[in-house]
Amino acid sequence: MNGFEALQQVKDNMLKPIYEKRRHLGCEFCGTTFHGYYQNTGYQSDKVPNGKKSPHPTKQGYSIIHTYDDVFYPDCPNCGIAAGVRNADDAVAIYEHEQEKKRKNKAAAEKRKATRERKIKEYWDRVRHVRANPHDATIEELHSFNFVQALLGMPYYGGYDNREKPCWEQGQNGRYEVKFNYVDKGTSRSGKTHYTRQWFDITNTDTGESWEANR
Ligand SMILES: [Zn+2]
């Protein structure tokens, strides 16, 4: 036995108990826990820490966690890779923390969706109310192209005759006269964009006041 082999022998004997100890391990990616053994092969990222730490040479407040050179975590039986494997308690804690973050994000997204749906419903409830009660329209609403368009049931996706009848066609238009204007301003040089100008002329027949509700 030469010097190198002897050294290797010493090292193998030192590491033997590390490999032979059965351990409770877990995977932080999938939350699986299992019993297994440290391995003598693996990737840089799968190395097992040896319990030693030292301050980072350049980054203030950071520390370097040292690892055994030849001791690696085994693969997760579920994921098939070792990258997320560590001791069972840490793995489960990290996995659950990640799940909780996901759950919270989902809850926030659902809340935003509910708010959006409530606002859309409030808007269309208001449109229906003004259709039935044209006198209740506010000045702001009558200056809003989109709101007037909604009152008129435009655009007529379902066909002109199938649309919900607007108040101005039910003889309930009260004091307002409404005229829709559309000017075709042509197409961009590339042909991709079609320019139009659309607006409503609105007149209050009681006062004679008139204005445009512009897009
Ligand atoms: Zn896994």
C-alpha cells in the first residue's frame, strides 16, 4: 500500500459511519419524506453540510457553509433528483412555507377577481337602472362615451335587433336627444390600423344645452 492509498484508506474509514447511518430525509420540492443513506457520488449542489461555517471573505454578513467533499444526498424517490433533499424536518418546513406562500397568492388573486366582478356587476346594474330611469343619468355619465354606448347597447355584437333596447328607443329618453357620429379616417400605411372617430352629440331639450361625449 503506497502513501496515497493509505491516506484514502484513512479517509474511507472516517466517512464509513457517515454513509452507513440510516437517515430521515425529505425533499423541499415535493414534501416527501423517506429513509435513506448519504451517497459517495452526486453533484456539487447535492453535497451534505459538515456543520462548519465561516464568514464570507467579501460579502458582509454572509457566511459560507462548508460541505463534505465526498458526501452527497440521495435522490428524492418522488422527484428523482437530489437537489431538493435535506434532513426531513427542514425539508418539510421549507416545503410547507412555499405552499403557504402559494396559497396566500391564490387567495389574493381570488379577492382581486371578486372585486373586479363586483365592479362590473355594479356598472351594468347602473346601466340598467339608467335605461329604465333616464332622468337619473348624471352629467358625468352623459359625458362618458362608454357609458352612453352602454346605455344604447352598443356595439351590437348580438345583432342590432337582438340587443337590449336602450332607453332612447323606448320613448323614455326624457329631455335628452342623442345622435351617434362615426367618421372613417382611413387606414395606416401598413394597413394594420384603422382610424375612426366616434362620438355622441347630446342635447338637453329642456335647456338647449348640447355637448359631445367623446371616446
Ligand atoms: Zn421530491
